[in-house]
Amino acid sequence: MTLGVLLGIVLSCLFLLSLWRQNSERRKLPPGPTPLPIIGNILQVDLKDISKSLKNLSKVYGPVFTLYLGRKPAVVLYGYEAVKEALIDNGEEFAGRGSIPVFDKINKGLGIVFSNGRNWKAMRRFSLMALRNFGMGKRSIEDRVQEEARCLVEELRKTNAPCDPTFILGCAPCNVICSIVFQNRFDYKDKDFLNLMNNLNKNVEILSTPWIQICNNFPAIIDYLPGRHRELLENFTFLKHYFLAKMIKHQESLDINNPRDFIDCFLIKMEQEKNNPKTEFTCENLIFSAGDLFAAGTETTSTTLRYSLLLLLKHPEVTAKVQKEIDHVIGRHRSPSMQDRSHMPYTDAVLHEIQRYIDLLPTSLPHAVTCDIKFRNYLIPKGTTIIASLSSVLHDNKEFPNPERFDPGHFLDENGKFKKSDYFFPFSTGKRICVGEGLARMELFLFLTTILQNFNLKSPVDLEDLDTSPVNNGFVSVPPEFQICFTPI
């Protein structure tokens, strides 16, 4: 028998074994399209618009189905009832973080967003405390956001012609996180700040490409093939060194009786737990937790702000009503505050509708089940990846008539009062709901009301030519580029 024939037999046996194992596994899981060996169902998913693919598959297989992205199965939850039943009613069992190979390579299971188990619980609990401003000086987070809103207005006054607002709108939320993590904000022209901003912007751009979806589904690519994932890994290495340098500077000037920011609070906690061999409060966890706060708290908010201005340009009648409410409740001579929001039902409805309409994170981040669980008569093994379609909830046509249409009326009752919706999941839901939800909601309200208090918005192109469709609908829904004029009132 020749070596070639023997090799062919071995490969055939491995192929048949793979098929047998896959079929055995599939019998216990929810139904789904038949996967191909090795590549799974990747050919049946549009990596540029995953939400659309999941919608089409749900019509065939129902609200809970299995999709093979590569060799491993993922259970998809489609629609409010399925998402609620899993992430809220069975929150503890669905609270794991699903594997994302690109991030696993970078974070190694540390930090807040991509960790699991004890480490995740400890980092999440500590970060929530820090974001609620416990032990971080006398200035509240609202003070910090209001200060940044005023700085943002001053920067916008310098734009005397049509401009792309991407950079300026990225600086504002980034500076808020800088203030919380590092104590100080930066001037918008500071070189150190510009390097940080450029790095964060590049990362989100790369993460929204189909190539990264391919890397996550076929992780061998990450180590052995060239591509933009290499640039992503280099950018994260830069961020790691950036936060490490900040940590070392903080250690040199630390006063345990007067913590200045998130890093100080973390360093104090490290000192308190230095004799605990199982502590999660380590230098590496500090670096990755700070990085998670920047990644989650900068780009998602700046992208939402950018999309907000595009929608307000497209719908001047909505903008006019918001400005009328600002004039009535706040006036022109003081800064907006969070207390104002409860007196501004139309503005509140507009902000909710913006987040619903843009569907920023269509599938959220993947979850995983923390134990074997029987769910809707299917047995889902421990560690199985769970994909929750937030699009299917935010664009539910029974809860939100004409969901593809931008309409603040989705969040107003017949008397013009603000109307809450159980289907409002822009920050995900359950145990893994975004740590920075409260901060993001505060920033969106204070930044947008401050902008509309001081400027009229004008488009240099005809409103009919303004396209509000996202240019990427993979990991993040990214708005198209556009120009805007800020005319002082």
C-alpha cells in the first residue's frame, strides 16, 4: 500500500468520524440548517449583514435554532420571548461569555467583558461600583459629562464649514472615560490623546469587517495567515503598554486615603488583597479592565452620537420639536442636567428611538451556558455559544409598528407622555447587560441636548440624498460618512 493511499484512507476516516460526531451532537440541539464539514453553515450567513441571515433562518427553523459557525455549534435566540426566557428567566445559566477567538488571543480571559466565572463577577462588581462614583473624589460622573459637553460645544463652534463629525464626537466620550480612569481629560489636539483615539477608531473599523467574522469562526487563521487581524493584535498591544504606563505612574503617586480615579481604586484593592493567593485583583486584570472600559465606553457611544446627528439631520421636524422642548424646560442660559430628562418626554422618546432604530450591536456579544441546561425541550451542553439577536427584539413589528421607520412615537402614548417598552434591549439584558449602560444613557442625553441647545443642524446635501443605512451590520452597525454644518443659535 502506497503512502498516498494510506493517507487518503486516514483522511477519509477522520472525515467520516467528524460527520458522525456532528450528527450525534445535532440530535440533542435545536434544529437548524445542515452544516458542511469543517466550514459549518458559514456559506448560509451573510457576514456583512448577519441580522438579515438570522431573520431568514428563523422563518424556517423557529425562534431557537442551531447554527454551525465553523465546526462548533451556536444556539441562536430570535425574538423577544426566546431572548427573555434565556437571558432573564434563566439568567444565571446563560451568563457565560461565548468564545471570541480574536479577543481570547488578546485578553486571555481577563478584564470585564470577555471573562467568566469568579473573575468576571469580581471585575464587574468592582467596575459598577467605580462607575457609580464610590471612592473617586468629590466630582460626580454627571459633573464630568457636563464639563465635556461644554468642551464639545466649544470645539463645534470652530467648525465654520461643513465637516465630518466623526473625530470630534469620538473625543467627547473618550475624554469622559479618561476622566474616570486617569482622572484628567485631554485637549482634543493632545498628541497622546490623538494616538489613543486613532487606535480605538481603527479597532472598531477592523472588528466590523467580515474578515474578523471569518477569523473568529476559523481561529487557526489568527496564528497562521496574514490579514487585518494582525493589525488588530498590534493595536491591542499598544493599548496594553499604554495602560501599563498609566498604572506605573499611578503607583508612584498613590495616596490610599485620597483615590483620584478608577486606577487608584483598583490599586488600593490590590493592596488590600495582596495576601490572598486567589485574588482577581492583579496588574493584568487592571490593564484589561481599563481597556474594556475604553473599548466599551468610547466607540459605542461615539457611534451612537454620530448616528443620532445623521438621523436628526434627516428628520428636521423631530429636531425642531426637541429644540422646542429644550427651550421650554432648560432654556439657553444653563447646562442641561439629568434631572431635566423626566420633564422632557419627547426628547426621551427620540433618544430611545435612535437607539432602537440604529440597532448598534445586532447580535450583542456571544453568551455561553454555564452548565448543561434543558431549554424548550432541547439539551444545550455546558459551554455552548449562545447568540441573542437584539435586532429581532428592537425591530419587533408587533411592539414597534413599521420598525424600519424612524418614529419617536414608538415611545410615546396617546397623551404624548413617554412610554417604556420591555423590548428596549440596546445594551443587551440579563446578567451580562452592559456595565456602562447608565453612563452611556447620561452621555447621550447631555451631549445631544447641549448640542441642540447651542446649534441648528444643517445638511450641505439635499435631505433626500442622506442615507441612514449602516455601512456595516456585523459586529457593530456603523453609519455612513456624512457632512454636517453646526450653526450657532
